[in-house]
Amino acid sequence: MSLIDLANPTRFLALTARVLPWLAAATIILLAIGLYQSAYAPDDYQQGATVKIMFIHVPNAWLSMFVWGVMSIASLGTLVWRHPLADVAAKAAAPIGAAFTFLALLTGSLWGRPMWGTYWEWDARLTSVLILFLMYLGLMALWRAVDDPSRAARAAAVLTLVGAINLPIIKFSVDWWNTLHQPASVMRMGGSALDKSFLIPLLVMAIAFTLLFVTLHLAAMRNEILRRRVRSLQMMQASRVAFSSEAGAGSRGQNASKEVGAAG
Amino acid sequence: MMSLGPYASFIVTSYAAAAVVVAILIGWIVLDHRNQTQRLRELDRSGITRRSGRSAMDAS
């Protein structure tokens, strides 16, 4: 099966129905391994046991940006190639991305209180991630505000691509500005600064959360395809009702004129 | 038995929040799927078919 075959929603539904149970099983297994490793990771010499929050916070922070990246590629698919599943993919990803961004902000805040002495600081990294969260909510509101999915898709695609400017700002905010948030310690020049005992659980949790995203995204895309199918069938049903009532009114009008003629 | 130290409440709250948010996401997707398939089934029963002539439930 080629990639172009997946452009057909019916084929996409059939393929994902086969793949989803395997993806869900792999996600559960990896999450279980990641949680076990996180629970038994040693305490950090500075952070103590609060380092365990990082195993949840960092994967969610990475995914908050990754999901917007996926939505940006899907938006290109909508605007440039008019791929039939592109706007379905973008729309389905937004609530999942918003949830991951919310978790990144919340767990970061819960880590910040014992480590920095504050839940929140208006520094560049925290503020740019909060803006990302608000952009997710704005996109979801836009999708709900416009009735016609194809019109909503174009507007949302433009907004998504404009919002993608925020991704490098989030990534490099810790280098460009003097922030309370620490600089990158995993993906950086010269390799990771983390010890293996922290790096391995972190990477396992990151892969598990990425698989969770893929699983939820495919399932949400299936729902969106079904929703559009329902919408088009309901429109068909409404037009049939309108046509039959018009035909009924027409035949009643003809009968009335015949009666008037007969009376005359 | 692992010890979470003086900040156990922050650690436990973080993991609990992540579990709740993920559970809400899964629940929303499952309920939405149930909702859409039920509406398609009702449309199918009322005789509304797709232009291709295939059932509304095809490959769902």
C-alpha cells in the first residue's frame, strides 16, 4: 500500500482499525517500563526525588512542540497539496497537543515550587509555552466557530503556520534570554549532560508518550472522518426532506388549481 | 519501598495529574467514537446511504 492510498478515508479507516490495537499495546508496555524505571531512578544530588517529575514534564514539553510541528506539516498538506486527510489530522491533533502542553506547564510548575521557590515566573521559556497553550485553545475555538470544515481548515492552517514561529522561540528562549529555566541538557551540542540512570527512563517515557500521541491521534482522526460522514449524510437527509416537502407543496398547488378550474 | 522525600506531594500530584489528563483524553476519544458510530447506524437504518452506495458504517 502506497502513501497515496492513505488519502482515501475508507482505506485509512480500514488500515488504522488493524494497527491501533498493536499501537495501544506497545504504548501500555512502554509506559509500564518507563514508570517502573522512573519510580526506581536514584535521587538527584541537587533535586532529590523531585527529579522524578522530570520524567513526566520533559516528554510532555517535547510533545507540546512536536504536536504543533505535526499540525504545521498537516497545514501545508491542506494549503499546498489539498490532501483530504490533512485538515482531519490537524484538527484531531489540537486537543491532544493542548493536553500535553497543559501537563508540561502544570508539572513544570509543581517542580518549580520546591526547586525555584515559585510556581510561576514570567521568563521567556515559561511565557512562550503558555502562549503555545493559548494558541492550541484558539485553534480549537476556531474549528468550532466555523461550520463548514473546509473553510475552517484553511483559516486554521494559516493560523497554525503563523503559530509555528513560536517553536524556535520556545526551543532557543533559554539561550537567547537570561531565564530561570535551565538550558537544554539532553538534545545539545556535545551530547546529553544527564547520567544514564536518568537518561534511560527519560527516553523510555519520551518514546512511550510519543506512541501514546500517535495512538490517540489516529483514533481521533478516525472519529473526525466519521463525524464528517455523519455531517454529509445529515445534509443529504435534510435536502431529501426539503425536496419531498417542495414536491408535496407543488402537487397540492396543482390539485388546488385543478379544483379552481373545475369550479369555474 | 521508595522514598519520595519532603516533596512527595508535588511528585504524586504531578503523576496523578498526568494520569487524569490522559484518562480524560482516552475517555473523550472512546465516547466520541461511540457517539459517531451510533449516529451513523441511525442514518443507515433510516435508509440514508453514501453517494458510492456503500453503507455509512463501511470500514468504521
